[in-house]
Amino acid sequence: MMAAFSAALGLAVITPFLPELAERHGTNGFWIGMIFAGFGISRGIITPFIGKVSDRVGRKIFVVGGLIIYTVVSLFYTKADNVYLLTLVRFIHGFSAGMILPIVMTYVGELSRQGREGLTTGALNTVLYLGVAAGPLIGGEIAERYGFDAVFYSMAALGAVTLFLVIFFLPEAKSHTPQKAPGTAPFNILIKYSYIKAVLIITFVSVGLSAIFMSFVPSIAIKDLVDMIHIGFIISVAILIAGILQIPFGRFADHHDRLGKLLQCTVGVSVSMMAIFVLPFCPDFRALFLAGCFMGLGIAICAPALSSISVGIGQKAGMGWWMGIFWSVMSAALVIAPITAGIIMDHFGLDSVFYTASIFAFFTVIFCIYYIRRRQIGELKK
């Protein structure tokens, strides 16, 4: 849980500073998206391999290695004096998260009892979202009081403490699934199932909406004369709401079959979609804060059901292997969504970012509802 918290904190800690960094280095929307996305690019590259190898050699070594990278790279943020170096540091930072997060999810997946996957993964998601929530809030506060560099010295200290705890207290774990499992369910076979396609699409869209919210809400807030502390507060409260509600919505997901869980995901994406759509109409801090609360609610509805579904798939396909795929799709969303949004911002303006994301999410919701309806009709005919 501590390792997951540290890795999640690293994702969002830089969020309140993005507009200031853009102004300081004279960057455009593309580089705002790229700074945020660098983390996801490297995480997406490494996670499938980490997950698959961990099914054979064990889990702990990857968590330890990830935390070593995390601790060291946190110090390099203070030396990144231009946008290219900052993007490179984010890229290296993403490798650490790619070694930690899917392995932690695999640990949790193998500990989950059947019928309680939503509750178990909800507990982990709570810690993950608390880490993401703490990033902007703590980062904004420390930066205002002690300066930009102090944020990253604090991250390095947290990484070092967590590394110590993991080395001495985390037990080793090896896959409880048969060693041939990952080989019997390669990706080109899995992707033939419409259910798997629906899960991966909804994963991509839900994470993409979150990435756009975290990376471009600061630009709207700055336009509305909101300072860094309040920007961090808006984002942190949104993610905090998502974290607090993970376990209740995880319990709710456990009472439904996989189609019911997918419908829960669809409802969550719909709420997030509406929160994203109204952001350009928010004139001040209070309105942005309210939109952020609804964003957090949408994440809370979707995430535990999505994680529960993924544990069920992993139990059949090989837990480490599937979690690598699952986290790679999340990472792809963290890359594609903010970079695409940055390009849209440069050509069509900031407001267009939120309208485009909402339209894309709307069609995803329609696709999922169509799939669920078709499956229900098929089951009735049987």
C-alpha cells in the first residue's frame, strides 16, 4: 500500500505547476501535455514485460527496483531547467511506476477471494487515489511555502522510507496461476472477445478523462485567477472523493455479474464526461470545485468495478500478464489523451479540449450500452 501510494503521488505532484512551467519555459499546449504524458509513455512500455516476467520470477524484486528509481529520479526534477529535461525526467519516473503499480495490483488480485474482488481492489484503489490526491495538494502547499525544489526532496524522502519498508517487510510472492496460463491466452486471442474490447476501451476513456482533467484544469483555473494552492485543492478533492468512495462502490460491484459491473463503469464514465464538458463554463473557483467533485464521483463509480473485472480476467489469463496489459492501456491513455488535448488546444483553443474529450466519451458510452444490451438479449433468447 505504501509503494502504491508513493507511485501514485508521483503521477500528479507536478500538476499545479504545469501552467507556471509552461510560462517559464515558453512552451505551448503540446509540451504541457507531453510533460504530463512522459510519465505514461515509459510506464506503458514497461508494464506488459514486467507483468509477464513477474509470473515466472516473483514480484518483490520489481517493487524494490521501482522504488530505487523513484527515489533517485525525484532528485533530478530539481536539475531539470528546461522543458526537454523535465519531460525526460518524467519519462524515467514513469519506469518506476511501471515496475510498482501492476505488481502491487497483482499482489492484491491474488489475495482477492472470489466474489469480493470489488471490495479488495477498492481498498487498493483508495490508496492509489489518495496518493494522486495528495500529489497536487501537498505539492502546491510545499511549493508555495518552501519553493519548487522542496517538493521533490520530499518525494525522494518518501521513496526512501517506502523502499526500506518494502525491503524488510514485504514478503515474496509468485504467481498462483499455472505457468502456462499466460501462454494459453495471448493478447491476439484475448482481444477477439467483445467483452475484453469493451473493458479496454472503457479503461482507456476513463483514464484519459482523468488525465485531461488533471493536466488542463490548471490552465482554466489560471485563466480564472485561481492560485496554485487552490488549483491543487480542486484536483486533490476530486481525487479524494474518488478514493473515499472506492470501497462502497467496490462492495456494490461485488453484487453484480460482469455485465452489471460493465454497466457501472459506463455510468461512471458518463458522470465524468459531464464534469469535463461543463469546465469551460466554470467562471470561478467555486464552480471549478463543484465540477471537480462530480469528476471524482464518476471515477469512484467506474474504477472499482473496472478493477474487479480485471481481477476476474487475470485469474483466467495469468494475473501478472493481464495486469501488464491492463496497466499498459491506462498508460496509453495517460500519453495519448494529454498530448492530443495539447495539440487541440494549440489549434482550436483551450475550451475545445474539453468538448472533444466529452464527445469521444459519449460515443464510448453508446458502444458499451449497445454491447450490454446485445448480450442481455442473447441471454434471454437462450
